Amino acid sequence: MQNSEIKTACSYCGVGCGIIVTQDAKNGVEVKGDVNHPVNRGMLCSKGMNLHYVVNDTSDRILYPEMRWSKSHPKERVSWDTALDRAAAVFSSIIKKHGPDSVGFYVSGQCLTEEYYLVNKLVKGFLKTNNIDTNSRLCMSSAVVGYKKTFGEDSVPIAYDDIELADTFLITGANPAWCHPILFRRLEQHKEKNPKVKIIVIDPRRTDSAALADLHLQIIPGTDIILYHAIGKRLIEKGYIDNDFIKNNTENFKLYKDLVVSSSFEKASKLCGVTVKDIKLAADIIGKAKGFISLWAMGLNQSAIGVDKNTALLNLSLVTGQVGKPGSGPFSLTGQPNAMGGREVGGLANLLAVHKELNNPTHRQEVADFWGVTDISEKPGLTATEMFDALESGKMKAIWIICTNPMVSLPDSRRVEKALQNAKFVVVQDISHNSDTSKFADLLLPAAGWLEKDGTMTNSERRISYLPKGISAPGEALSDVEILIRFAQKMKFNGFNFNTTEEVYKEYCLMTKGTKMDISFLNYNRLKNEGTFQWPVPDYGHPGTPRLFTDKKFYTPSQKAIFNIPTAIENTSEAPNAQFPFILTTGRIRDQWHTMTKTGKVSRLMTHIPSPMLEINPIDAYKSSINSGDIVVVTSKNGTVRVKAKVTDSIKEGVVFLPMHWGKQLENDLNRTNNLTNTVVDPISKEPDFKFTTVAIAKY
Ligand code: SF4
């Protein structure tokens, strides 16, 4: 290690816990929670406290570039120069022959901000295509659109410190007890100290988060908007609304009021599968709150109507005036450690850096001028699933995949497999050989991992952390920043003469100047010496901004927040039918991360849930003579999964659950949940509908 003690941030979820790394007796590293860190105050969850095993075990690491000269040849070790010369030659020739949109980059919410910024500059500014998307498309793109439609920009209004200031929480479409554990621990501690704090959970499963709730609404998947509208109706009818805020600081209230007041509690009860009494009770708890916070994640976002679900939920904060003041606000939880950083640098195919819009010609020109290029293509890039469709159809010829494993994580795995087989050239830039995607690589590039490179990332509450380099990467692995710079230089692009990650960061910071997310006065020195900051940090010595909209001025043209009226109230996913009578919903388990390339190699993290299991309600199990431990075959239109059943009344009748983590290499492909998932996406956010696939279940 380069220093005896390094302060950094956890590389897993979007909570962004502070970690102190020290050297262990065997020259490896050990980790502990940073007691002075504002997020976790010394606490770490099971994944964070076992991070050192991932760092110390390099047995699965890609150590040098590997390349095959044709699909029929095996991969062989090559030098970095040979690897990147070939990448540049192949990308140039494909672009020359088929145009810039015949190539694409698929990156990750685990990329550091500097990497994210650089790859966007490379692709949108210099390769002249907007075909760059991130796996964050799969988890929070509906939340991005929801914030933009309601507040005018993609801006999370609140801070974790608001948790201890609130008295009412609505957790909907999220299981933070497992997926954002330290944030949830703060909520638990707050409730322990303040028993009057109320928690409502909306979820088809009785999760560990629901176990803490005063009220659990065990909803039928897909009916969230109907439920939020019924709650809105009750809030309005009982007068639990903030008339001053609505009048002075919002638009469209009348449309919203007319819509929700005309809804029926009885109909909502029937469609949502919760009682009228509970709907009214939830509304009364929210209506009486002094400080009301809604928390949500992929249960809302991963839906055919994910954007509408988001805006319908945000309307509850607007109608109660619970935004822009301490202990209140809507709070979308990001799954990945730097999903927020990706949003900031325009890491989605339809965005540009610093919240500029690709469909705005002025914004495009401003970004082009900043990068010193003539223009940026006005054509929206292909999103995550669209890129793989384009590879399958042959419209796209080459893809460069950085730090993500689409063979396991994208919906309809068979289609992804066909897409990668059909691609003319696949580059995979990753740390581990244990990725199902890496076997499709024509060029495999070894990347440095956590602690082996420096850079910044932003957590769910807009908090930017600096992550220093502490150890050398194994073999010939390079930081993603260096790989991208070397490739850009091979392509003979100007504008990539960076010598350090800090120089990339400085360029990005300059770009933020004068924007709503201005960090032009937040340099590496401040981050290293003073710790973490929440953006914006717009002035010299500025302490950062915990809370947005405290002046009740929003980022819309009128400076008012907007009540959005959903285009779809009822779910548009294919409904259960005689052939596929169950609704499959997918998600994470407590001790695993994504596709298990890191957590899957830590034996103590495999003890909690060692293999995938289908959660099924006892009534449904009884009808099919299924007992816990039986092997069941789950079938959808797209494929099959064979796993053990876990009969549990914690899941609603008619609904089954599978964890999303397992892939082919770790077990067999019949464990891979995304063999089953449907290919529907939200029409605006293009986020996949992972939470609603109709399936059949049979005992094996
Ligand atoms: Fe890491 Fe998230 Fe656990 Fe914190 S809560 S230690 S950021 S995985």
C-alpha cells in the first residue's frame, strides 16, 4: 500500500459509505467503516465489510490484454499497443464503412466520474455517435425522467441527514434493508429513538424493510399509480394538503385533483389488492406528517410505466408541500455507487454532460464548443437494450463493454447471447474473467479495480467522494481512464492529452460552471483534505448543498414544480393468462452484488443465500404440490429457469420472486433469471420491465 491508511468509499451500492483501508499482516488490505464519515458513521454492511477479500484475491483477474484475430481463433496474449492498435483499426474501418452509429459503448454505474466523462467525450464528441449507454439505464432512468418532468432537472432534493429530521417514511418499490443497508440502519436507529416515527412500505413481498413498517401495503405488482392516486384523493378530501405551496409553487394541480378525486377507493382496493382501510390509513399517516420522505428504487423504476409511477409518487410530495424543507422530500435510491455521477456527465444515450439535453441544439453546440469539436450528432443514441437489438439485427457491428456483464443483467439473456455472437467485434474491458460476457470478447482488456486507481463518484444524495489509489493493479491492468486515453490517442483524436485522472476531473468541473450542479470550486485538494461534498459547490470555500429547492424555486421555466398526469394509470405489461398465470418479479438479495463477479468469490457472502430460489406463496405452492426445496421449472415466453422453491407467505399470492444475480459460469444457465424476463421497456425512459414478467411454474 502507498499509505499506511487510506480513506475511500465503498464500491458497491449508492449509499456511498466511507471506508478506511489499512495493510494487513500478509501484505494485503483490510477494511473498516470510517467513524467520521457523514454517511455511515463507522457502520458497514456485509458486502462492505468483506470488500478486502475481493481486493486481496486476484485469482480471477484479467492480467494482460487478450485478443483473437478471428472468431475461429482462440484468444492470445498481446501487448497493450497491439490491442489498442487493433481496436482503433477495427472501429475506424467499421465507422468508415457503415457510419458512426454502427458502433456503441455500453458502460456502468460503477465507472468513476472521470471515466464516465471521458468515455462520453470520446463517443459523443469524437466518434460522432450517441450510442453510449450505461447499465444505470436498467435501474434508475425512470427516476431521472420523473425528476425532470416534475422539477425541471434531474435533481435529488434531499440528504441522508433528512432521515433523522423526518417523522414519516413511505418506502415503495425498494427493499433498503437488503439493498441500501446502512441507509436503512439509520432509519432503524431513528425509529428506535423516536417510536412515533411511522414507516409505510408498499411491496408485493414482506421484506425485511416491511418488517419494520407500521403499515405494509402488499400491493399487486404494477398497480402503484392507482394506489398513489387513491392516497392523493384521500389527502385532498381530508384537507391534508399544503394550499399555499400548491398555489404559489406548483402547476397543474387542478388536473391532478380532478383525476384523483374521480378515482374510487373501492376500485383501487380491488385492483391493488389492499384494503380501503389501509389505503386511507396510509394517506392519513402521510397527511399528518411533519416531515414526509418517500424512498424508492427499482420496484418503481423497472416498469413498463416506470416514469408515470415516478411522477405519480412525486405528486404526493407536491400535494403535501413536503419538498425543500428539512426532513422532507422525495428520495430515489441509486443502486450503483456512481449511478449519480453517470447522470451528471451525461452517461445516458439521450443526455449530454452537466444535465444538458441532446435534443436541444444550443446545448449540443455548447458541449461541442467546450470539447473543441464542430458538432454533436442530433440523433439520440441507442439505449442499453436497443444496442443489443441493433447488434442482433446487424445494424450495429461493434460494441465496447466496460465494467458490466450484460449476459446476466440484461433482460432476455438468449437474445443478448445472439447479439454478442452476431457482433463483428466485441471489446470487454473488465477486471474479472468470471463474467459471462467476457467469453464473447474478441478483445479483452484488463482494467484496474477499486483501490487500484483514483477518481470520484457521487452517491444517492449528490455527495461526491474522492477515491484514492492505494495499491497497484495486478499484471498489466490499467485504469479505465488510461485505457480510454490510449485508445483516443490511437484514433488520433485531439483533446485527450490528460496525464492524470485529476486533469480529467478539472476539465469536467469547468464544464459544470454556472450550471445547477456547479462544482467548479470543488477540487481534488478539497476532497482529499476536507472530505465529501454534496453538489452544487459553486463558490470558493462553499460547504456543499445538502438540500435543494429550499427557496421553493424549481428548475422549470416557471420555477414551479409540475403535477404530471400519467399517460397510463394501469400497467401496460402483458397480463397473466392461462398459459403464464404468475407474475415474476426479480431483485437483489442481501449479500450479493449484481452478477456476483465480486461477491460470488467471497465464501462468507455465499452463506446467507447460497443458491437462487423461487419464492412462492403457500397457496400457489399447494395447488401445484410444491414444497420448499423442490426443484421447479419456471417458464416464460422467452426461456426457462430451473431452481429450488422456497414456499413463503411473505410473497403475495399469484406473484413469484427470483434473485437476479446468478449467471451461467457460476452454476448453469438454468439459474439465470434473465432467461425469463420480458423485453418491454418504459416508452420514455427505456428502462426494462424487470418487475413484471408472466411465467408458468411446474414441479420438475
Ligand atoms: Fe457499501 Fe452500500 Fe453496504 Fe455501505 S450500504 S457498505 S455503500 S454496500
